[in-house]
Amino acid sequence: MRDVFQPTTEPARSIYAAFQAEAKKRESRSVEEWTSAEVDAVHREAVYQAQAHGLRAPSKEEIERAERYAMGSVDYGAKWAYSVVDAMRRANDAQE
């Protein structure tokens, strides 16, 4: 089944995939464990994608801020991924 919310371009697609892979483990964890694990997974992938695409790697605080922004949205995972990428690009643009 196709995920209608999955981003179609990189680096958002890979960041979203990292979140989705980690979210599948929610059932066996406490809320504190899975929220922390998902932030860590998104952060790791965002750092990797930043290096691969010549963008600035976001801090964990930026990842958490993007997650809070996406919270409550029907497209939560996609909005989170796109917000992370936006932060990576804004920071890169500001440095130029």
C-alpha cells in the first residue's frame, strides 16, 4: 500500500523513512522511550542527509522544535521531515 504522505524528494524522503522505521517499534516501548528514539533516529538521518546534500546538520534541539511544529497534523511525519529540511536549508542560506 502506498503511503500518500511520504515525501517524494530527498532529503525529506530519507528523514521520513527513518521516522517511520522507528515508529514501528512504538508498541513495545513507553511513550518516553519511543519519543526519544524517534528524535534520535530523525537526528541521525538528518545529519547524514545534510552531509550528503551539502546542507548544515541540524542540532537535536532543531529536530525537537520541528517535531513540536508537526504535532497534531494529519501528515505529522511528512511535516516533521519537511520542517527539518527547511531548517537545514535556512541555516545554510544564512551562512552564505
